[in-house]
Amino acid sequence: MVTVRRVGEAGLLLEAADPAALYRRLLAERATGALGEVAEIVPAARTVLLDGVADPGRVARLVAAWTVTAAALADGPLVELPVVYDGADLAEVAGHWGVSVARAVELHSGIEYRVAFCGFLPGFGYLTGLPEQLHVPRRATPRPAVPAGSVAVAGPYTGVYPRSSPGGWQLLGRTPAVLWDADRDPAALLAPGTRVRFVEVA
Amino acid sequence: MSTAAALVVVRPGPLTTVQDLGRVGVAHLGVPRAGALDPPAHRAANRLVGNAAGAATLETTLGGITVRAEGGPVLAAVTGAPCAVRLDGRPAAWGRAVLVPAGSALEVGPAEAGVRAYLAVRGGIAVPPVLGSRSADLLAGLGPAPLRAGDRLPVGAEHGAPAAELAPLAAPPAELVLRLRPGPRADWFAPDTFALLPRHRYRVAAASNRIALRTEGPALTRAVPGELESEGMVLGAVQVPPDGRPVLFLADHPTTGGYPVIGVVPAADLPAAAQARPGTPVRFSPLRA
């Protein structure tokens, strides 16, 4: 079941139990032309937004009838990111998790994540896959500048800052990988659906 | 040997950016749309010099800009916020094509009303595109940085025939009336909040920018406490942050946001929002779902 909400003249906000599977289905259906003209398909935490829809009434009726299951989720490309685990909040996060720093590194780098959606900054992916017992709060006071390449966790997500910016996530380490390069194709290393592994390097 | 024509920035004004029609198809990567805040004025300026609608123009903010033509003459036109236009100090036409000889300075004066003037040149501002657009994006920091004195902007070569006349443009609004289609999160507010919106009087807040038009006025009351998980945002979305004052998303809006959107303003009403100065009265006019 897909819940459909109208967003202005040409937008639809779609909600399904598995937004990642819904996003995949939407990309596949757009590729066949079944959705007509759609300018943007934007996944988020629980929803997928369609914007610039030429015929939103027809697409709303079409999508509302879908049954979207996790089985529709195909494997995305896999990206491995080398990480030096020396982040300013590593000890504090290990404390939240009730483990040693070495074990915290093993835990974070032992999971295969998936980019659920992007936002905040170009190329900033919200990666899901952390089990609930590893969810940690944001920092009470955000840092005015988090360095580019910082690998961090907050709430149910882990992610990498594509460039220096203010930020409230807990910093575990840093990667030399270039997450965002507007002159590269693709510009974003991590797009929705991409699978990600963090690999510890010295 | 001929040198390609260029504009050199003599006086950048308080905020002048390169803008075209913005970036499409990259919102899922967290890239905002950007683009001219007043598209009809941007398009009109391009038509006057024979450009396609997507050619890049310069968008000024309140204080105008002064540029000098280098390497050849440049055909220019100024639209958007009404203002004095001067060529080497002599009055020149607003809303008409003006030939700027090589070495001459074109001054776009401070806005007499409205906020944003558009300066188009025949061939367009030919800075390198980023993700399919030459627009400066002030939220994500993509595209050319806001202009500074001494910047040299290449002028392109591609153009068609200039249009003789300026299609009439709406005057900057004395009162900003924003029609509002409800949803997607109108149900997060107290009953009747949407229906009673037209009774509230708002003003354009000074903190408004290319990302959003912010308002001052009565706070809207939420019915649903707690947080909304981030979801995709559209141009014209009216988000209501914890202080209850509606925020209207403009071209540089973030691609996702976590405050509930009570309604969406139709695209046709956004050029007026781009020209509404701080202090301008704002009235929301609800549409049916």
C-alpha cells in the first residue's frame, strides 16, 4: 500500500512501509515511461517525493494501487570507503555502545550499509544499517566546522561529510575518499541505493 | 585577432549572482534547484538581447551592479526591479536593449522598487556549467561565487534575434498575496489553521534570501507534537518551523526538510515573492486541495 499526498501543482509525496523498495520501483517505472514526465524522484526517511509530474492525478491513482515489498529491492553498487578511525567522538560513542574503542571500530566497519537518501549537502548520504542498539544522539552542541571526509553517526544513520560544514553528528574517523566532485560523473560517490562498507586503515 | 567579449565587474553591489533556469534532476543527490528567483524577468531580459530563455543572466539584489565591456561591444538589457540604467554616466533605457561599446561602463542602479534586477547580455554569461547549470547556489555553494569587483565574466557567442519590445512585467507588489494549496502536512496543524490563514497579517522578514522568504506575524499552532522525519521539499513549499512563522521556500531551498509543510504556493506567485522587500505585507489566500 502506498499513501499519496498532493504537494502543490505538480508534486506527490508517497509513503510506504519500505521507502527504499518504493524508490527502486519508481525508478524502474519511470524508465519504462509509465509515470510520464517526472523531473525529480527524491527519497527520504519514510517518503519518496515526486516533483515536476506532468500528470499528477494519473500518477497518484497508479501508484496508490501498488504493493511494494522489500523483494523488489535489487542490489545497488558497492562502495568501500577506507577510514582512519581517530574521530573526536569515537571514545564517547564507544561509551554509548558500552564497548571498547577497538570493538566500536569493529562494529561500525562490520556492517554493510545502504544509502537511504541524500540531503543536507550535495552528496551527503544518510546510510542505514545500524542496529537499534547502536543508535546514538546528536551532539548537544553542533560543531561550527566538521572537516570534509569526517565519518560520523547520529540517530539511526551513519554518513560522511562531503565537505567542511557545521555539523552535530558524532565523529568516528575520516576517509580520504572524495564524496562529492561536481566535475566528476557521477558527482556523488554515494547516491540513494548504493551499498557502503567502511574499511579500517591505519 | 579578436578577443572574445567579456564583462568586468566594477561594482558588484550587495549581492549579485549568475543565474539561469537552474538544475533539474539532481535533487536526489541533495542538490538544490537554484536558478533565477524571478524567472519572467530573467526570460524577458534574455528575449530583449536575442538569447534563449536558459542563457545565464546576472541577478542583482537591491543595490544593482556596474560592469564594463571588454574585448568587444556587448548588447545588454536590464529588467526585473525598476532602476536607473546608465551608460558611462548617461541615462540609458531600462527594459530595452542597450549597446555597450568596448571599454564602456553599464551601471544598473539601486532598485527603486522590488529587490532583484536582471542584466542579460547577448550570448549569455558563459561561465562553465556545473551539473547542467551556470546558476550560483548559495545554499550548496555550487556554481560561480557571488560576484566581486574585478571578476571577469566571459560572454557567449550563441544567440538569435533580439525582441523589439518588452512583454509587460508585473510591478513589484505593494502587498504580497500568496495563493496556497493545502498539504502535504496541513493535518499537523490545529483545525481551521489553514482556513483561517487569510485573517492573519504577515510581513516579509529581513532575514529573507534566495533560500526562503521568511515572515513575521502570528505563530501557527501545531496539532501534532514531535518531529517529522526529513522529507523531500518543493519550490513554493510553506514550511512551519517551531516558532510558528511560515517560511516560503525559494530557488535555493534545501532538497529535504524536517518541518511540516502546511501548503504550497503555485509557481505563478513566486516571482512577486522574489520582488517583495522586507516589511511588505503578506497575505495567504487558501486554495482548495
